[in-house]
Amino acid sequence: MKIRPLQDRILVKRVEEETTTKGGIIIPDTAKEKPIEGKIEAVGKGRVGDDGKRIPLDVKKGDSVLFGKYGGTDVKIGGKEFLIMREDDILGVIE
């Protein structure tokens, strides 16, 4: 299934966190925090400014990004979990 976010929304797939530490300790699922890093899977066309012109997004498909711990909305598409968020919710692009 294909999805295209609207306006300045972005579809992000969270990066899976490590299940063991460097010392070999296994972290149980109940102790894990949600990752704040992800990869952009799809982007909207941009928001419309006050003058009626479309403002393009600064991010693109394939970018690795950092976002707030509680940012975005969790959605399940085709059995996979994603986040839909606005461009404003992204804190930075990992280069």
C-alpha cells in the first residue's frame, strides 16, 4: 500500500533500538524507550503560505532524522508501524 502525506506532514519509520548493551546485557521490552531516530519514508508537497504559494519541505525521502520522544501520531500501514508528523516536529537531520 502506498501513502502520500498531505501538506507539511511526513511519514517516518522508527529505527530499531539495540536489544543488548555493549557489555552484553539484554534489555527487556518493558525497559526500552521509544527511539527518537527514524528514516523518512514519504513526504507531503509542503504547506501553503499566506500568499497562496506552496512552501517546499526541507527534508526528503530517505533522510535520517531526530524527533521529539512524544512527537507525531503512531499509525499502522500494511502491518508496519510508522509515525506521521509535521515538519515542525523534526529536530534535525542526521548527515
